[in-house]
Amino acid sequence: MNDVIIIGGSFAGLAAALQLGRARRTVTVLDTGLPRNRFADHSHGLLGHDHKPPQDILAEARRQLARYPTIKLVNARAESVSGTMDDFSVLTGDGESLKARRLILSYGVADQMPGIPGFAEGWGTSIVPCPYCDGFEVAGRHWGLVWSGAPSHNYVRLYHDWTDTLTVFADGHDIPPEIRADLARRGIPAVDGRITEIDRHEGNNTIVKVDAGPQVAVDILFAHPRNKPSARLHEALGLATVDTPQGTALKVDERRETSMRGIYAAGDLANPQMPSVTTASWQGAMAGIFAQQSMLV
């Protein structure tokens, strides 16, 4: 029997495995090799790894974990989970049944691309969600923001640290008059109408086309499509969730434990705030440490 099975082997899952391996706990990490940030050319904000390709960071992490004899990395999908604390069972897509005393869920989320031509193709490069991840590289340039509701007004204020040139695209949303007045006071134009297409120009500009006016060129487009957990294991387990402006996240306590004893969660799957590789890594480390401490006798 494993001490811990970790479902999801990106930044959060591998950080959890590192802490557990160093405590000489037996760990199996199940992963399908499809991290959320696989579309990004570079990862930013992670101390010691700033501006490195995320896949390179993960590959190096796996190489480092190989020195710990109690950690096993398995390229497989977890199909189902059952049991209770000290006696969990995980069935993999290969038909193997694994047992563990504790579980850590870190299988992340999948972004739901809107049906706008060009959006999915630009996601992670010319269309991004996080200024902390990508803002520095395009600071001082013309940014665009796809309005997605009330939280977008806070993004307008947030982006000011990076740029003074911002265009808001309503994309069919009804922006309240008081917010429009604030945008006007800040010198931020609001383009009405729905976005019909997003195109990448030869000069590296992102061209946003709308159905109610002329197209607009920006240097980077920020957007926040809704997301959903990349697997449904938490639903089968009946774990408590919280609703966020972007989707659904698992509810965890200060020890990263979910509503079921013995199951912990970390990374984007359990982060209702602005996600990043930095937060995923420290949350994964904490989940590993608290899972280990829960097994002390």
C-alpha cells in the first residue's frame, strides 16, 4: 500500500511528491502529461525558474524526483476513486488498482474556450489570463481586456501597474453606467458588440474584430474564460466545492484538506484566486507536508 497517491503531476503534484519523498513516504504520482500551461512558451514568477519553458521546468523536476526511491511516477489516468481514510483505492486507465492511506488531488482545471474563431489558437501566447505571469514582457504596450463580468473592473485597476494603454471589449456584456463612467475617467475606451474573430497580425499585433464596429489592434489580449476541473473524481467522492467567477474549485481548509478526511487538494483545482505556478507549487508542498503529518503515530 502507498502512503499517498497523488492524482495530477504538474507543479502542485510534483511539489507534494517532493516533500513526501524527502520524508521517506511511499508515493505514486498519476499523470497524463497535459498541464494547463502547456500552451505557454515561458513560465514566469517561479523563483529560480523565471522565463523558462514550463515543460522544461517539469522535466527537470521529474529528473530530481528520480533520486528518491519511494516516489513512483506513472503515466496513467485515474478513472475512479473509492474508500475512506487509510484505505483508498484508485483504479487507473490501465486497469490497475492502487491502494493508499491518503490522497492528494492536483489534476487541475481545463479552460473552456469560447466559440470565437482564433481564440483557442491564441490561448497562452497572444491571449492570456494572468498579468503576474505575462505582464512584464508586454509592459507599457497596448493591452486589451475581454469583459467577463464584475471582476473585470478590478482587472482594469490592476493592469495600471503594467500599462497606461488599455482597451476594454464588452463582448456582449452590459457594462453598468457607473463603471463606464469610471472607464471614461481613466481614459479607457470600451468597445461594444460581440467579438466575432481574433486574428494574429504579421506585426505581432492581435486583431480583435467585433460585430458592431471597426476592428481593434492590441499587443496582448487578456481574457478569463470559465474553466472546469479536468476530471470528475471529486464529484464521485462528493467533495465540497466553491463557486468562483471563473468556475468551480474544491473547498479546502488551512491544511489543504478537503471535506473528506484523508483527501487533500492543491493547485488550480483548489485555488479560487488568481492561479500561478508559484501558488500551485507552495500549495502542493503544503498538501504533501500536511498529508505526511496526518499519518504520524
